[in-house]
Amino acid sequence: MAAIPFVRARARDHAAQLIAGDLGSALDTVGRVTDFNVGSVTRSLFEAIGLRFESLDNGTYQALRDTIPTVLYEFLGPGDGLTTFVGFPKLPAFPTTGVVRFTRTVGTVTAIPIPVGTRLTVPGVGTVPAKIYTTVVPAELGAAATSVDVLVQSDTLGVFGNTPANTVTLTDTIENIDGATNPAAFFNGRPEETDEARRLRFAAWLGNLARAQLAGLEVGARTARLVTAGVVTEQVLAAQALDVPDKLGLVDVFVDNGGGSASPALVIEAQRILDGYRATDGTRVPGYKAGGVEVHVHAVVPEPVPVTCAIAMDGGFAFAAVQPAVTAAITALLAGLPVFSELVRAELVCAILGVRGIRDVTVTAPATNVVAAYGARLLPGPIVVQEAA
């Protein structure tokens, strides 16, 4: 985009030259031009020409702004120097997915199937409609088990389906099932990728065309996704590649579906992509790892962080009205931390103080910065917000 001001300047210079040429032609025709007053025929003529060139300049500018992203992300392909590149569209909006725990009725001992498409909801409040989820894989609650965890997906795209822990309830009736809820928060719903996010992802892709380095492995892992009936049910939204300490040639790659975990099927798909495979027609698809290097893909380990704080209110603000906003701010901070990142206690304090109506806060847990363990991602744990005495 840096070339646009230069192009506009050149276009204006060219327009000025054309207008000067037209003025010279007019002088050659009539000998001299004496009336440049507002409203005169001569002035009106050249003002009309100037407006046309101004319109041309603006049209050129808008066309450049619209065309550059199209050329950059969509038209590059074989013959343009990037023979492996056939397009770079934005990532579409992604529905919220998560695990719901179904619990059997006390006293029953039979195996209970959980059909695909079983519906669950978070009730609506006021003008906010209910959030609807459906199971996307078949499951069965074994005769000897009291509960079973099942993957569900929101019926809507984007962040609307995100919800705190223990807010989902069972809508459909299943014989001998007492109920169901989400033991952990859902927060991996994503809106459509922004222009800036695509630009950064494109830069990372270009910088890792060699594939074999750690960043290249991460780029490859992030292409893994699971599709059911034409719908993406789970995908790698974050990946971290690390050289295993004291073991040359061994690399661990941790993948995250956005919710601080990844299903075994998603881990297998990411491993297949990094190792390379053969397509159904027999075509060999190269992997991302270097020859002689062994790559192991793992699901990121969730590490919930409990938070306890006491807030002092500004005058005119009620604790009951502000408490949910504080809980949401803490959840957003923890849910937005990248894989393996550290929770800085000062940032937690700042996030709480950023809520309107908070005069002061005392954070009792965590007492220090929290560093994620190897292979773990920090996630929201139990959050307790109290009113300061």
C-alpha cells in the first residue's frame, strides 16, 4: 500500500501537464485568453476539465486500494514465482465448539446412546436470544459410567455461542439422562478474519515456505481441520513448536482448537499434515518436517487459573451491576492469552480496573505471575469477585 501515494502524485502531475497542454492549445487558437473570471466561458471550460481529472484521480486511487489485496491474496499462483500458492482467502467465521457432559439418571445401569444432533441451549435473557448447540459426533454413556463428554457446536457463527461454564442445559429428552452442562467455558467462536490478521498470517506463510523450521511447522499445523457433513467442526487455531530439550532432531508441536484443547482426531490430522501423506488419488502431498527430524503432535494441556479479587466501587455504581463485567474482563484476558504465555499479575489488575465503576481492586489469587507449564495453555478457572469491605 506504500506505493499508492507515489502513484497518486504521478497521476496528478500527469493531469496538470494535460491541463497545461489544453490551455496552451486554447491560447494558440485564439491568440490570447483575457477572461478568467468566475463564470466565464473559458474558466468554466477548464474547471470542467479539472473536475474530470480529479474524478479520474480518485477513481485510480480507489481502484488501487481495491485491487492490491485481490492481486496479493487471490491472483498469485503457478508461474508467479510461488508455485505452491493458489490463493489466500480470509478465514471464515468459526462457530463455538466445546464439550458437554451428559449425566445418567441415578439408579439406571443400561448403556445410553447420545444421538448426533441432540440439542442444548443457554436460555435467552431479555432481548438476547437463546444460544443453541447440537452434538456433532455420536456417543454412548456406558452401562458402568455415570457421565460422558460429547463435542457440541453452536448453531451460529462467531462469538455469540461463547458462554461461561455450567450455563448450557439439555433441551432434547433422552431416556435415562438426567441432564447435561458444560464443565468448562466455551470461548473459541471466532468472527471472520480481519484484514490485518490475514496480512500477518500471510507474512508468516511467506516467511516459512521452507517449512522445516519451527515456525514452518506451526504454519502447517494451523492448516489442520476436521469437517463433518461439509461443516468445519474443529480446527487448529494456535500451534507452538518446540525443540525437545537435550534431544536433537525431536520436536514437539502442541495444537489448540481455541478452547485450550484438541480432540484426538484433530491431533492425528495435524500429524498427518506435518509428516506428509498421499491423497486419495495417490498424489503425494509433502509434509512440513525436515528429513531426519521426528515430529510429535500433542494436544495443548489446559491449565485453569483461579482468580479471586475484591473490588471497591465508585460512587453511584452498584456491586451487583459491575460484578458480571469484572468476571467477563478476567475471562477475556485469560482466554486471549496465547499458547504457553504467562499471566502477568499487573495486567490482570489493569483489566479489572478498566471496568467502568471500579475505584480499586485487591487481587488475592493468583499471588504472583503465572507461567504455563510445558505444553500447557492458561485458561480461565474459577473466578470469585467479592465486594471490598
